[in-house]
Amino acid sequence: MDLEKARRLADDLFGEAGNPKEGDPPSDVVWIGRREGQDQGFVEQLGAMTPDGFPIAELLLFGLVEFLGLRRYGPEEKMRWGVAFRFRGAFFAYEYTKFGLRLLCEQSNLDSPLVKEVLGRCRGLTDIVEAYLTDELVEKQMADGNITVENLYERLDFRYRFLREKAEAYYATPPPPPETGQSDSGGTWTRYDPGKPQREGGALATAAVDAFFSRSEHLFLLAYGLLGGGRRAVSVLDFLSSNWPAKARVILDLSDPKAKNLYDALLGIRERWRNPLAHGGFLSGGGSFYFHVPGVGALPAQLRRTPSGVKFGFRLTEKSFAEIARLFDEFDSYLAAGPLRHAVKWAAAGLDVAFDGESRSTYLKAMQSDEAFDDFLQWSSMDADRHDNMDY
């Protein structure tokens, strides 16, 4: 859908809405007076402004401003934006505040059919906006780098460390004592399960391995945005669709022997443990299969032995997980002290990353020195807090 068609549909739906007329109270005076407790005769419609009705408030803003030509105002204290308009002789406004999207109307119209009609037409307006913002437009914006990536590093890091600590705790748990009981026939039975801590620890350990690779892949994505790309010319879309090894090769300097050794070791862990777990317990290339040999039995499809031997099964032992955890720590230490140290700091701060050219230029300028980057990181954190709290 092109812009002309979208505006035509919006006008057919809600063209009666117009900017406040001359003589109407200036919108900023109305809103300031309401916030200071002066009764301006306006009330908030809250019940119909749930996320189910308007899941993305900015879609409504786009439709009101870009399609209908209404004027926006703000930001103000605890309010990011507002749009006031006349509709059939009544005065309305939408505001996006710290507590969510709000519709303002005159007291006399509270719960009136006119308010319900405004809500319904605005929901229809967001449908037109969604149809206009097609996959083609989204893909073009992504290809041009006009995107922002939400920083999930802290959440993913917590998942990894939580699972790792739990795995280590379960591995260290003593086996449960034997259980005895009386059978129906009068005899006694004994049940002893010395492998229970290792099974439970292994279940958590394999989840921790998966969480580590998930977290590191997310870090690579954030680093791609902060560094203005990687060491190889790869488009944003290609980078997003690539797997862990491909992302790592773009971000890491594999000409550095330390980085190359860590990459190779992690790739081995990924191929042996993480990938089978993520794909139903199957190794690539038929590695999980056994072929039948007449007169002999079933033999593993991959006959060639590796330094670690031909091994099957997907439960990490305490010893093997400890070795993997040490490798993970070594990789984390390398990243925190090496060329990606600024990306690690940014990720840990929880700040989103914008991929557009202007933002990337700002990041790169700040990363010219550790001191400059720390100052920029502090300012960015304060600015993000101000934006989140709507302290305008």
C-alpha cells in the first residue's frame, strides 16, 4: 500500500477529525491546567485503552499525524506526546504517558456513543497504518540500517548464570540414601539411585550451555551495531540471518591467535553439545545414527574417532561441564578486556543499539578512548532513564 492510498483510506474512515479551531483553548494550557489540578472539564478514558485495543501506541500517533495531518504536542513531564483534535463539535486528545495511552474527552461526553465511535475509528486507523508499514518497507529500513535492537543481554546473562549455578549445585549434591519398602507379597524392596545428582546437574548444565551461546550471539549483534559493522562486509539482513559461527567470524579478530583458539574451542562445544540439544538430540551428518552390519550389530555412522573419542548421549558430566565453564569464563574475560570491551560494557548497561549511520558514527567517536566511552555510556544511561521515566 502506498502513502496516497493509505491517506485516502484514513480520510474515508476518520476524515472528520481536524485540528482544534481558532478560539479553542490551546492544548498546552488545557493539559497543564489538568495536571495542576484545575478542573478544565476533561476526563481520561482508561477502560478502552488497553494493549489489546492499541498494542503499539506509536501506530496511532503515525496515523493521526501522517495520514490525517493532525498536530502533535509534547513532550512534557510524564508525557511523551499528545494529539488534540475536534470531532463532530467535541474536543478530544490522545496522550501517551508514563502510565500508558490515554484518551481525553470533555466531561459531558464521558461514556457517550461519540467517545466509543472515536475509539473504534482510531483502532481502524491503526489497522491502516499496519497495512501501510508492509514487510517490504520494513525490510528496506532494516537493509538501510534504520533499526534499533533491544538490548536483552542482562536477561540472557541472568539465564545463563542462573542455570550454571544450579547445575554446579546439583552436581555437588550427595546421592540420595537408599529407599526401602514392603511389597504386596510381604517381601521388601530397595531402591538406590546414585546417579540422580548427575542426571539433574546434566539437565541444567546442557541448558546453561545453550544459554551461553544465546547470550554471546546477542552480544555479537549488539557489537555489530556499535562497531559500524564487523571485520567483513556483511549487510545487516545477512548478519541477522546468519548463525553463531558466521556472526563470530564477522565480529571477532580471528587473526589474533587467542581469539582463534577460543573460537575453535567454542565451535567444538557448540557442535558437540549445543547443536544436538537444539535439534532434537541429533548430530549433523548422521552422527547420531547407527547402521546395521549383518553378523555384527549396529555401529555408529561416524566411525572416525576424534581426540575425545566416539561418544553419544547428551548428558554433561560434572567434569566435562567444569571444563566447558572454564572455557566460557576465559572467553568472557577476553571479550571484557579486548577489542569488544566497549560493546560488553554497553551490553551490560542494558542500553539499546541503533544501527543507523548517525548513531554508529557517534558510537565509533566515543570509542576512540576508554575515558570518552565511559563518559558517553554514563550520559546515555542517564538519557535513557529520562526517556523511560518521561522526565521531560
